[in-house]
Amino acid sequence: MKATIWHNPNCSKSRQALETLQNTAGVELEVIQYLKTPPSAEKLAQLYRDAGMAAREGLRLQGTDAKERGLTEADDSTVIAAMVADPKLIERPLVETEKGVRLCRPPEKIKEIL
């Protein structure tokens, strides 16, 4: 099974999810450090759609100005545009497999798509 993780190595939750993926037999892993290689607007829209969540549910609030910018109440296209322009607004880790997408907070949510 192929798995892609949008990862931030400075985040403990992201490191835990990555470790789970690395320790799961049969997983072909792609690691994308999204702060260095941000996803496109189209990819973000697809990830949130496949996860069954609104883009604003994927906003990182801690350590960002998302609330002050009104992004917690904004529509998906506005939120996604802000995330593309400033990837630190993307909550992590996002994990995608053939079984779906999850925002793995807590990291145990990854088991739903493995």
C-alpha cells in the first residue's frame, strides 16, 4: 500500500505518525516536508474533500495568526489560498492512502486508513 505523509519533522504528532507508517509492513512511503514543498491548492482541496472535512478544520491555530485573519470562519477557497501562500497554516500531519485521508491528530487516527 502506498502512503503519503505531509510531514513536519519538528512536530511530535507528525513524527509519531511517520514512525507508525515506517513500522507498518507493506507500506510504500512518500514523505513530503510540506513547509519546503507545499501542496498545490488543488491537492489541498482534494485532501480535505477525501478526508471529509472543511479546509478550515485543517487550519493550524497554534503559533499562527489564522484566527486574527478570520480564517476560522472563511470559506474553503479562502482558507486554501492562505495555506498555499503560508504553509505553516496547514495542520499536520495529513496522511493519504488508497483507503482515504486523515488529519492524524491524534496520531492513532492513521490506523483508520491502513
